[in-house]
Amino acid sequence: MDTPFSTLIRTASHEQHTEAETSTFMSDLLGGALGVDAYARYTEQLWFVYKALEDGTERLADDPVAGPFLQAELLRVPELERDLAHLRGADWRERATALPATAAYAARVEECVRSWPAGYVAHHYTRYLGDLSGGQIIRDKAEKTWGFARKGDGVRFYVFERVGNPAAFKRGYRELLDRIGVDELEKQRVVAECKRAFALNTGVFRALGEEFSSAA
């Protein structure tokens, strides 16, 4: 294949990516139509998904396909937990609940951890590279809308303190994708899983939109 895999995976999932980014919930959230409670609920849903992603790192650390992507500087669960303590209080774990759409998303990630490392890479890619890119827009909006300290508690999920040069890091990540150790048929399956990951994410946005529709 002449087209680099990183280019293929980005272009093939563009439609699903756009749909996720332009969801009604996210538009309302970033547009200021929803309160900080909606932002906190969204952050809570992210915790369930990232727990599934990062609980799988030990199992996949030595996997020849997924292992190279598991870079410690990307880990988000500690930051999410700090944000949730700030947003919801010290007892946030006791009250945290996953929406059905979130549970389905996390379950699919867990399934890939157990049985399909290349599929896990699709979920890893869609989440972490999105955080390094569009996630910074969310951080900026949240700081301005709800008065969080710049890169402080409440938005730490979006702050990658161990990634000194995000642009260079993303280039390196795409190079890893280009070298991924799978055949062409498996690459097509990974692309399909990437689309599925975006669809699962959109499902979470849809569910959040329904939950907060009366507040918009």
C-alpha cells in the first residue's frame, strides 16, 4: 500500500470523527448552553472509558502490536481522578455511574484488550491523539466558561505535562502507526474499529445530550 497507514486511518474515519466533534451535546457544552454539572458528568464518563484503556496496559505491555503505543506520558486516569475530586468532591467514586452508552464503549475496549491488540490500538489512537489535538479546545473553553485555573484542577485531563512537544509526539505516534506489525487485511479491520470507536464516542455524546436536553 502506497498510502501511509496513519493517513489511511485518519482519512477513512474523517466522517465519524466530524460527527463526534459536532454532536449537539458538545456544541452546547462548548457554546456555554450547559452548566459545569454537564462538564462534570462528561468527565465522569471519560473516567470509565480511560479506566478500560489503561487497566489494559499491563496485559498488553509486551504485545508486539499494541505494546509500542503504550507510552506512560499519555496516561490520563490519575488526572481524571484529580479533576473529578475537584468537580464532584472527595466521594465522587461512590456516586459515579456509567451511562449505558459509556458502559458499552468501555466493554468494547476491554474486549479488545482481552482478544484483539490491534483493535485496542484503534481505540488508543482515537482517544489519545484526540486529547492532544481537539481536547485543547475543550480545556480552553472550560477554563474561560467555568473559571478553572489555567491547566489546573478541573481540566488536568487535557494537560499532558510529560509531552514537551505535542506536534513532535503526534508525528512519532503516526510513525508507529505506519510501522504497525499487521498485514493489509488486518489494517482494514483496524480502520473499521477506529470508525466503531468514534461511533461509540458519539453514542456517549448522544446519551449525555438526552440527559441534559432540558438544561440547554
